Amino acid sequence: MNKKILILSLILILTLSMTTIAKNYSTEHYSEILITTVGGANVIDTNFK
């Protein structure tokens, strides 16, 4: 249970930092950041399986 909470909070922190970074960039950069974040999350997901 604690591991699940830790992973969820980590994802939350990552998304918050990503949105903060994205605010400093244009919308074009935001989509690029979003794609790399989703891609990275998929890689992590497949590695854990």
C-alpha cells in the first residue's frame, strides 16, 4: 500500500514540475514536454512489468 502511495505522489510531483516548466515555454514546447513525459512513463511502465 505504501509503495503505491509513493509512486502516485512521485507522479503528482512530476506532473506539477512539468506544468511549471511548461508555463515558462510556449504551447509548442508544452506538447513536446507532454509527449516525452508520456513516453518516459510508458518506458518505466514496461520496465516494471
